[in-house]
Amino acid sequence: MNRFPYVIPYPYICADKSKSISFMKEYIMSFFNAPVTNKIPTCICSVAGLHTYISTNPQLEELTRKVRAGLGDKQVFRKNKQTLLPYVTPAGIFSYCKEQCMQVPSGLFVIDIDELASTEEAAMWRDRLFADEVLHPVLSFVSPGNQGVKLFIPYRINPFLSVEESFDNALHTAWEYLEWKYELKVDRANADLSRACFLSHDGEAKINNYKY
């Protein structure tokens, strides 16, 4: 039985040709069970399925609560996050969580904004940045630390450049835009295609349904 009912198992994408074609029109990525040392994906998920999982799954809600219980100690929090929380590779589908193992690019990258002043400020930026008319995020949710935001941003893959170059150009442009317009400090560690994005429960996570 699938422990994560809102993600789509690998066989789904190949089971029915007509369904596969429709599914591939969505932004899709690899989903990995915890811990972070697990580099073999469990399944493929869409942004729509991921949003449902983040906003409604009771198991993820309980795991998020356990992780946040350790926020008073950075080492404990980091260990709990890496041990308990599942993660995705927003940049696409991977056979193994390593840049050279990308199979299909998603056309997405993730932006992390951390170390905000409060949970309330994180929720404010989640909603405000989700409405940004330049970035057009397809998904926005409060990060595991409860004082940060994760944004999934779409970009165009330039046919005259490699996927890596298109990804890198779009990512750095978004970083510069956020720092210029909002004076927000972004986490620049998310610079590689296979970067893991930890998932956390957020009942108010935002999704742009017009992207599908």
C-alpha cells in the first residue's frame, strides 16, 4: 500500500499512453522517502499532487510537528529534518538524487527564503510572493523551520543552451530580482539541479491551478 496517497507511483506514467501524455504536460518531479541519505526515488509526483499532500496529509503534519519541536536546538532540528521529512527534486525526474542522473527536467526551480522574523512573517511572504507577477510561482509553502518560505518557480528551457545553463540563468535572475525588489536574502545553496527540497505541512500552501 502506498504510504503517500497523494503522489503518483512510477508505473502510472507508463501504464496508459493517453494518461501519460496528459500527465507529462504537468510539472513533475521525483519524490523521496526520508531520510535524506536515501537517494533512490519512491515515485513521481505532480505539483498538484504535491500541494494536496503538503496541505492535507496527516502523516506529514505529524512529522512536521515532530521536526519543529526541535527548533530550540539547531543541531537537533537539522538532524530531525534530515531524518524524518520526505523530499522532492523540483528540477525534475531523477533515477538517483545526483545531477548526472536527471532523466526529465521539470522546468521548475526552488527558491528558499529563510531566517524570517516569525511564523506570521513567513505566511505573509508566502502569500505575497505567490502573487508576484514576475516570478509567477506555481507552488508556495512555509518551510520546515516555520520561519521561511519555499517557492517553486517555472522557467523556459532555452533550446540553444543546455538544461543546466537555462536552469542556472533563471535561478540567478530570480535571486537578483528578489533581493532588488523585496530586499530578501535567499538561500543560494539551491544552485544545483538535484538539490533536495524538504517537505513540510502547510494547510495554507498556495498553488497556481492555471499552470496545469
